[in-house]
Amino acid sequence: MESIGGCDGILVGLMRLVVAAVVERADRRLLIGQRRRDDSSALKWEFPGGKVREGEGLAEALARELREELGATLVKSREIGQVRHQYANTQEELEIHFFAVQIAEAEITPRVFEQVAWVLPKQLGGYDFLAANRELIALLATGKIKPGEVLEEAE
């Protein structure tokens, strides 16, 4: 397939590549962010991340998004899932790559979210997430995917 990209992301055919970070603290709580009220899909919850830019690899995009959205430095990551999703109001399909992520900072500085929360996996179902996140939410909430363990196995 031919890549036709703009400065705000890579578009392959009508497929937009996206990365998302599942950050787990030592207490097993996961970081989630709520989109701003003036954003598309206002006030929906999501994992930090965003569009892969022209010329970027997935890992580079992940590191950049963590810096931009949270002021965080990526230490290590491992892909834990991938989903394709198309929202009704768009022509493009998203290919989202989810990563278990370790960051260097104990404290983050949320820059693009209405608010952030650190929640236990079993609490994820109580948040109004973007539809594309639902399958991963179910796997995290039931303990079928444990991001911290996935990162330990990668060592």
C-alpha cells in the first residue's frame, strides 16, 4: 500500500496509524486521561497517545506522545495489542497499537487532558472510554493482560 501522509499523521490508504500507552504504577494502577470538553469525542476517557507522524516508527511516536501529553520519558515498551476501528463520523479507519509502557518519572504533568486518573484495572469499566479502547479495557479489567508483567517478561 502507498502511504499518503500529512504533517499530522501517517495515512495508509484510509488507515491512520495511532499509538497508545498503558502505563502501570507499582500499585497496579493504570493511567487514563479524559479528553477536553472542546476536543472531538469530548470528555471520553482514553490511554495517552496519538497519531504516528510521517517518517516516525511506532516507538518514536510513542516516546514523542508521552513527552507532549505528559512530560514523561519513555524507558521501555512492549506492544500488547492492536485494534482497527472506524468511528461513524470519519472516513478513515484507525489502526491503534497499544503498548505496555514504563516511564522514568514518578510524577507526570498532564498537558492535553481535562483530567487524568490512576485506576485499578477492575475500575476501568466505570469510565466512559472511546469505543476503540473497549476490547483492551476488557482484557485489562479481567487480568488477561497485565502490563507490568508483560514488561518484566520483555527483559
